[in-house]
Amino acid sequence: MEGIQKIAVIGGGGRTGQYLVNQLLKKGYSLKLLLRHPENFTIQNPQIEIVHGDVLNPDAVQTLLDGCDAVLSTAGQRQGEPLVASQASVNILNAIGDRPVRYVVLAGLNVDTPTDRKGEETAKATEWMRTTFPTIHNDRQKSYAVLAESNAEWIMVRVPYIEFNGNRSEVKVSGVDSPGTKIDAADIAAFMIGQLADDTWLRKAPFISN
């Protein structure tokens, strides 16, 4: 996608999200961040506009996406709180409407797609998530279904265990199985940003790892 100038970010106050925000700023983008607790956000930059609200609130999401050319989300499930993944995608897709706004969303490797050929390790991790956190697993799966049934320009990035060393290294990508067991948050951020201008994985859910 050419001509992207302003990007909406959801989950920018989280550990992975802060890598995303910093890398986007270095590339010169203007950002709109949806934050539930803006008072706790420490990144200061005149290119950041903050929208105080929750991704589960359709009005807040509509305000966030107003004037934005793309939306990146690293929002995760909050312990003991309402389910996030599927409702967030519904709210975001409704706010996008018919506009050509690309939506890149982070997910775990436990999400299944029809073209997967998950190996033993990925299948084991998927089953662990399905049995240990069945409600969260099902909600993330529902999020994928919401995207797959839409006409939006979406990419769901599936990742294994996330490290927070900030060390960039080679990123392996696969459409059928996780190519590794871990990935650094800095590489997740870089890959997600790369999807703004790359149609290789459009309307697909690639696995990435180091």
C-alpha cells in the first residue's frame, strides 16, 4: 500500500507494542494510539496522537481510525477481563468499512487455518492452549473467522514464544507451520510494519520466528 502516512496502533502501551511504536516513529509515520491508561504511557513524540479508550468500545475504535491509512494491533487478552480478540476485529472492520485500510494483527501460533500443516511442536502448543485456555483459544479462532469472512485487507501474524531482548536477527516465515519456537519483539514489530507495503501475505496468517 502506497501513501500510508498515519497509522492507528492498538496495544501500543504493551511490551511488544512499544517496539512497534518506536520503530514506526523512526520511519517517520504519524501515529494515533488507542490507550486505556494514557497516564502510564512513557513514549513522548509530537508525531503521536493519543485516543483515550478501549478497543472493545466501537465508538473509541471509530475515533481512532478516523484519518488513518492502516491499523496495527498487538493487543492481547487481559487476565480476568472480557474477551478481546474477536470483538476487537469486529469493531475494527466496522470502523474501516469499505476503505482500503490495511489491518495487521498479532496472534499466537495456536490459531488454525485451513491451509495449515502444523508439525509436532506447533500442534502440541496448539493443543495445550486449547485445553488450558479454551475460551481464549476459541475467541482468537473466532477472530480469524471474522477476518476470513471479510473483504478487508488483513494479515494475521502468528508467533511462538516472545522474547524482549530487542536484538534483531533473521526472521523465518511460513504459511503452514511455525518455523521456530521463539521470536524477539523487535522482529515482530519490523515484520508487521513490513506488511504495510507487501501483499505477499494479504488475507493470510503467516507464522514467523527467529
